[in-house]
Amino acid sequence: MSAKAPPPYPVKRMCLKDIDDVGHLLTIAWIHDLKWRGDELFLTLRDGTAVKEFKVVKGRELLKNLPCESIVQVKGHVKKDELKIEELKVIVKAPGKMPIDIRNPAPEDVERFTKYSYLVLRSPRYAKMLVVQQWLVYYAREFLIGRGFIEALPPMISPCSDPGLRGAKKLRTRLYGYEYELMSSVIMFKQALASSLERIFFVARNVREEPADNLKTGRHLCEFTQIDIEWAFASMWDVMKLAEEMLKYTIEKVMDRCKSIIEEFNPDLKAPSPPFKALTYEEAVELLRDHGVETPKGKELTQEGERVLSSMFDEPIWITHYPKTSRGFYYIEAPEAPGHNRDFNLLLPKGYGEVIDGGEREYRLDKIIERLKLMGEDPTRYSWFLDLARIGIPPSAGFGLGVERLTRYVLGLKYIWEAVPFPKVPGIAPTP
Ligand code: AMP
Ligand code: MG
């Protein structure tokens, strides 16, 4: 092709969102829907900016035998919602019936939904979710950067990742013949970075092979994202306050920026109003017992327990001071509650459950080794981190916030697999 050849498609194509009442139309779009109502033909076009329905008053024959999801270049005229097609060029012809209904992909059929995730994301509903998710991450970043936190790029693999996973398994790979793990969480790396910049965060992807049974919770993925912060010399109460303010800021900003989407998805959403109520783990266990839910001794609250607690409140609620034996090796024991950590979970209300997990970190080498042994871990696998602790790490506190869980809550989605492109869900493989 000569350098002077014209581009194959119009340079100045119009976006559907900019097409108003009257005028000339030149666009490229997907055929989202095509149906007869009586003797009138309605064409719904979709592009990256909008979905629009037109009544076709001229050029109907050009649409004959064109299946939905075909990509067409349309030239014509629009008057109100009436479209006169002058010219139609087929850019990609779809093969016919789609394996999933893109206008309404049913998330309750999780096998199909995840198998065809590459088509599901074309649905207008999914596209709106992606937009909201972008703004959630954007405003969380804006908030943290405004508070002096520096964002770093997260690692993906390491010889040792976080072992405190509540029954989930880590995934492994190899590098130059050595066994590596994919990041289940970046906790140790956060502590290392906090030794440099003091206030840091990652937007980190984590992978975990969740027990297949966790599909039922509707809030577990095998690949998810944490906004993961660490703050040197801060206490657990400092970071809890930071998390409260960050949630309020982020949700308020998104409610404003994505007003019409939130009104469509979740009209009852309220921005949270800190400070949130806090229960200690022991208080939560008692409260659950009153409601007929038992918690196994020395263990985290059960999924059912979390769901029940989260259903009792209409604001987020903190649970603090979990038993030492129930959680990761990296939490520090609370002087005010021996046998318990200085740690916390934030439960979202209305049954949405845990969204934030964090606490104050153990930074003393001998205590870290003691805790690793208590958890049945082999300390030699954590050699780089122990070498670092031998040199010295600052006391710090931090937390991780699950982005897909927050998206699910903000949009009132029934299932977390509606809150991420290309979901990997417990017990189902292979998926894209
Ligand atoms: P954890 O260290 O397991 O407590 O994870 C920290 C945060 O990441 C949690 O509070 C959740 O918001 C999120 N998270 C953890 N596991 C999952 C999962 N399987 N699917 C989605 N989000 C998760
Ligand atoms: Mg947790």
C-alpha cells in the first residue's frame, strides 16, 4: 500500500453518543439488536460510547441477513430516532446466533458466563460496570496520592507469597529452574517498600485457588485486585481512619461522576459516614452466638458468620483483634489483648461482607520466625524477607481493599463475577 493511500475507514466517524436529533450520519458500530415491531424495523447500534435504537425508514434491505454483532459502516440521515440508510458497508460479518445473549448475559449461569467472558463484556451493562470500576480506582488513587502515598508497580512472582489464605491454595510457576509462587498478596513487598518511601501503595493483582465451595459466597474470585497500602510508623487506628476516609471519598466521587449509572444499578446507595462502628472479634463471636452462629475456636469468622454480621448493619463495620492463630504470620500481637492481633477486617453492610483486611505488622525477626513456625510454615522459604528483617524493617500498618468487592457493593451486583473482566471463579476452569 502506498503511503498516500486513504485509510480504509472514515477518519471522522461519528460516535453514537454525539448523534443528536437531525443530521447526516457516518459511523461504524456493532449491530446490537435488529427487530421488527409490527411492520417497522428497529436497529440498535452500539459503539464504545453509547447504545442507540433507530427506526429504519430507508435502506431496510441493506440489513437483510446481517446477524447481530456484525460491524457495519453506516452512512445516512437521522431525524429524531428515524434512520435513513444511504450506504452500508459490512466490516465484519458475525456468524449468526451468539453462544450467549449479549443483550442480557445471565450471570446466574456462571459456567456459561465465565466461558464466554470475552463476549459478555460487550453487553452494555458490563461496559457500565467497567466505567464505574475505572473511576473507583481513579479516585482511590487520587485520595492516596493526595495523602502523600506513592504508588509502585507490584511484583507478580516471588519464591514466597502470603501463606495466610483461609483454605485457598497458592499457584506455582518456575523461573530458571527455581520454584516461584504467583502473588497471593504482596504483604512482604509492602513492608520492604515502606522501608524506603514510608507511605506506599500498589494496585496489585492476586491469584489464589479458592476452595470450589466459595463459588456460593458470590464474593470470591481466583484472580482479583487489591488496593494495597502500607504506612511506616502508623498504628492500626491510623490506617483504619485512612481507610474510612478513602472509602467515603471514593464512593462520593463515583456517585457524582457516574450518577446515571448508579441510579440505574443501585439507586439506594449511600456514601458511608465514618467513623464506623467497631466490634472486637470476641464481641463479634458473642453476637453471632446470640444469633445461632458458632465460630470455630481460634479461627477467623466463618463465611456464614460474616454474612450474618454484615446483614445486621447498614453502615460498614470493623471487626478488630482476631486470634493470633487465625491469621497471617505478619500481624503483631496486641499488648491490650494477649493472644490476639492488632488487626482488622471491614465488613460492608447488607450481606456484602469483607472488603478490607489489614493491621499492624510484626517487625522483630525473632517474633516473625516464631509466628511462621506457629503457622506450620518453613522459615527457610521466606529467606529474603527474614534477611530483610535481620537488617531491620520499620514498624508499620496497612491494609488491602478488594476492588471487585467494592465495585460489587457500589453497583449492588449479585455476583462478584459481574465485577471484573475475564472472571476466574472458584471451582471452574478452564476459562479465558
Ligand atoms: P485477604 O488478605 O485474604 O484478607 O485479602 C484482602 C482483601 O482482598 C479482602 O479484604 C478482600 O477485599 C479481597 N479478597 C481476598 N480474597 C478475595 C477473593 N478470593 N476474591 C475477591 N476478593 C478477595
Ligand atoms: Mg481477609
